[in-house]
Amino acid sequence: MSHSDFEGETGMNPLEVVQAFVDRINAQDVEGLCALMTENHTFIDGGGAVYSGRETMKKGWQDYFVIIPNYWIKIEMMFHRDNVVGFFGKSGGTYAPGGQIEPKNSWMVPAAWRAVIHEDKVLTWQVYADNEQLRQIMTADRH
């Protein structure tokens, strides 16, 4: 298979699609994320829960950005084989359920991701991260 076998209409390679997706996450741009998802997009979170469909994930990202309005991903290394991209780095943000960003509610974890790209869109987005730090912040906030 040639390089062009994995390029869609815009001509982005899988690494460029992933970078564009991460850029949209870092900008908290839900519409931009949706534009980069296949209609049958699948998201798998760090706990293994599976969410299917672009519309499901549109609501999921909207809700996530409400409680973590400054969520970010920093890629430190990426590679791909055919249409599968693996990448490693860090993610973090601030848990702010009432919209109030307080430093004590900030978190950062090392993380890895796997993305499957189909025709310049993200078909599958899987997160590998231990979110215990975030869970502890959320639990402490309830008390």
C-alpha cells in the first residue's frame, strides 16, 4: 500500500489527522472535533467504557468541557502503521464543575492514545490513562 492509500479528500496523513484532532481538543472546539469524526466514531475511555456515534461524542465532549474547561493534551511522541496511530504524552486540566477554575483542582497524568483513521477522519479514539488523580479531586469536591 502506498502513502496515498491512507489519504482522503484533504490529503492529510494519519499523523496530521491526529494532530488536528488534538488541536481541536486543546481549543475545546466541539464542532471541530465532530468535523474530524466519522459518523460511526467510537471513543474508548481509560476505564474501557465504549461510546459510539458522532452525536453521542458531541454531547460527551460538550459535557466534559463544562466540568474541565481547560482540558489539554500534549503529544511527546507519535508513530503510525497504515491507518493506526499510537501516541504518548500527557493530559490534564482543572476540574471546575461550577465554572470556577481553582489551582487545587488541577491535574496532569502521563497518557497514551490509539487512533484509527478512516478517510481523513477519526474512526476510533482510545485513551490509556490512570485518572485516579482526577477521581480523587472530584470525590473531594463532593464532601
